[in-house]
Amino acid sequence: MLKQFKLLGIVFLALLLGGVWLTYAVFTKKFAEYDEVTLQSSTLGLQLPTRGDVKIRGVIIGEVLDFEPVADGAEVTLGIYPGEIDQVPADVTGQIVPKTLFGEKYVSLVIPDAPASDSLQPGDVIDQTKTATEVEAVLNDLYPLLRTVQPAELNMTLNALATALEGRGDQLGDNLETVDRYLKRFNPQLPALVEDLRLTAQVSDIYADVLPEVGQILRDQITTLGTLENREDALNALFNDVSDFSGSAESFLRTNGDNLIRLGEISKPQVTMLAKYAPEFSCLSKGIVNAGKLQAEAFRNFTLHIVLETLPNQPRAYGVNDLPRYGEDRGPNCLNLPNPPWNQDNPVRAQPNMDDGVDEPTGKGTSRVAPGPWFRSSEGWTGTATESSFLKELLAPGLGVSAEDVSDLGPLLLGPMARGAEVSMR
């Protein structure tokens, strides 16, 4: 009989322990089945409670099964109820948020505005939302602050603030309304302010580029100022001389001011004429320089080297009609200056007829031209070797000398007159 009671007691204890374990297993959901997914979280995931809730839009769809730390945060294993995982989009993100400010944390799955058509599958990895990271950073920064601030001091500060604001609600309201009006007027100017800041950045970049040059200029100025300091006496003397000169100039202008004005009025026609013919000055001056080179060649070794020719006809005397006058008003004309094409082989054949009062021809041939090939006879230039020898034979008896002693100038003077004439020898 006793043995039966012992057996019943053992069975009773076994049933009691089995009931307790079964209750624990049911409470801890050891018999529940889940579709496991992984949430990539920051270190905040390490603060999740075991069997924490997993919600989507406020509805519990699973539990937190496990978590483990990794290099960049934590990997949280989520268990999604099999009947719920098909309702979760594949591109869902997760965030860890507290139920209250300092309450228990849970996992909230966030569906994007344009969710994917595919559903979440077991073994997928869920990324943490950016907003959750920012909230975590705020809470992590706030928690040490709240631990540092002592409640008594915080209470004292809040009481002092309440006392200071007591009875000043109207003033505070007016101030807030004033600030609101300022902000309403200021907000439309924000784009212009942003543009000004952008342009300020550009100007700053320009200043940054030129500042080294400005620094070099300032360093050079130090050298210049040092030089001026060393020559202070000379500068003072210069300023005194300039002051004396200014006084003399002031006295001169006071005395001769009217005369200078009169001079300007009188010289106006001449200055006007010079301005009109100013384009000629350049070619005229260059022509004079070029002519100087030819004259230097003609007067080389302090001796004049020329080819002298006599005119075939004597010019007539100038008459009343040749009275000079200044009627030329055709404006500036360089003609062929500064490099005229004429030379010994290409002499001037016709001079320009200016309105200078001298009528053409003057008797110097058919035109006012320099002697040259135009006046050559068929025999060529005067003074050839044959002609010179013949003329010396003609001049020798009259001069009472031999032909060899007759000067070379004789044939040059006699040749043009003797050409075409008959000579009788006696």
C-alpha cells in the first residue's frame, strides 16, 4: 500500500513539473514557428529586450529572437510569423524606437512610399532607416546630459524660469508676434541671402588667389618706404623746389595769362594747318633721313661726287605771272616719300605742278624737270671719251696749250653748245 502511495506521489510531482515547464514553454513561445530575417542595426540593437515586439504600422507581426554585436553595430535576428511575412515588402527598412521616452524598445518596420512588388523572404537582410540613426544619435547625446544634470538643480532652474515668466505672458506673446512678423519679412529675402553668401564665397576665392600678390606688393612698399625715408632730405628739397616753381608759375600766369590766351587765338590757323598736314610729317621726316644717306654718299671723304650736266636751252626770265602764291589746299600728300623710286638711272621726268603761282613751262625745257635721259641727244651723255678728246683738240689752239693740258671741264662746258654746230679749222 505504501509503495502505491509513493508511486502516486512521483507521478504527481512529474505532472506538476511538467505543467510548470509546459506553462513556461507556452509563455516563452518555444513551440512557435517563425520565418527568420536579419536587421542590420547600430549599437542600439544591443539594448533590445529578448522577445521584444516587431511591429509594422503598429501591428505586431513577430518577435526579437536574438542579437549579436558586429564591427559596425549589431545584427538582430527577427522572427516573423509565417502568416505575416508575405504581407511585408522586400524593400522594407527597420528602426529601433522606444515605446516611451525611456521605455522598452521595439523594432518598427517602415514601408517606403513606393514599396516593391516582391515580399520579404526568410533569410533576407533588412537595413536600418536613416531617421532611426538620427534619433539614436539624439537619444545617445541626451542620455548623458540627463544623467549629468541633477534633479534638484533642474528643479531649481525650472522654478526660477517659471517665476521669471509669471505675469509676463502678454509681453512674451507680443515678443513672439514681433519675432513672427520679422521672420515673415525676412523669409522672402532668404533666396537673395543665399545668393549673396554664394557670391561671397566666389569673392573670397578671388581674394584668396590675389592675396599672395597683395602681400608681395606690401613687401615691396616696405622697401619703397625705406628708400623714401633714407632720402627724406632730398624729398623735402624737391617739395620746396616744386613749391617755389609753383609760385613762379602762378606769378607768370597771372602776368601773361591774357597773352597766352591771345597766343592760342592767333596760333589757331597755324595749328589747324599743322593738324591738317600732320599725316605728311612721318613720311617727310623719313624722306629727309633717307635723303641724308644719299647726301652722305655724295659728300663722302669731304668731296662732292656728282655728274654735272648743262641745260641744252637757257631758261627764260621769271615774269609777273610767276609771282609765288600759297594756293595749294589739296590736303596732305606724301607723293612718293619716304622712298622715292628715282635715281641716276631713273631720273625725275615730270615735277608735280603745284598751285604755287609759277606757271609751267619756265623755259627750262618743255617741263620743270631735272636734267636726265629726257634731254639726251642721240650721241648719249656729254663728255664721252671720244667727244672729250675731239673737243680738247678744238680748244687747245685757242687756249695756247696742248690737247693733253686742256682741263676736263672744257669739254663738259663746250659739248652741249657744240653739238650740231659746224666748226671750221684755220
